[in-house]
Amino acid sequence: MAQNSHKGCVLITGAGGKLGRLLRAARRALPDLHHDYVFQSRGSGADVQWSPGDSLAPLPRCTAVIALWGATSGDEAALAQNSLLVAQSRDLAQALRATRLMHLSSAAVYGPGQNMNEDHATNPQNNYGKSKLEME
């Protein structure tokens, strides 16, 4: 079980990806944020280096988990891991006693277009988009 505790902590998984790097830069630019944002990645550069299956000890108890993690390339088998991460995100959030879990997908589920929103018809153009749509 996680040993650290942060009031108002939000754990963001997949912080090594494109969106995770952008959010880490935003946090650095806004040091007076209301919540304590902790960024996780399998690689270095995030607040916590951690992978599913590792001990939860380095992870903080948190109020929310935002799951950005996922495969962005590879064959269909590699990309199918995105669907498995939904259950792993849920299990992680429960173990850290988070009351909220947000699992983000990708604009790739929609295919090309402009001024799109969540009500737009999906039309993934590649295996990555298809895997993220299946994840949803």
C-alpha cells in the first residue's frame, strides 16, 4: 500500500509521453496550483519512476489518478495493451485510495477533421487510433 500522503494529490501516469511532458511544463510555469500534481513515468524525468507490477511504496496516496499512459506505436498486439491499462488504472486508483479516475484517450479516434468534439463520429485512421477507440 502507498505510504506517502498528499492532500489534494493528483497522480498523472504516463508523464513521459507528449501530453505528459506538456503538463509537466505547465506545472513548472504555475507553481501555485491548488493540487499537488505528481507525475509518473517508466523512464526518468518524472517525479516518480514506476511501472505496473512494481511496489506501490513510491507512489503517493492521492485523491485522483489521471491515466495518460499507453502504447503509441507498434503492432496490433503491442497496441492492444492500451485496453489492459484501463483495468490497471482502476486497480491503481483503488490501491492509492483515489476517489476519481480519468482515463484519457486520444484525438486519433476521430481521424482527420476540424472543430471536432466528443460528439463527432469516430473514424480512426491507424492502428493506434483503433486501439484507443477499443480502449474507450
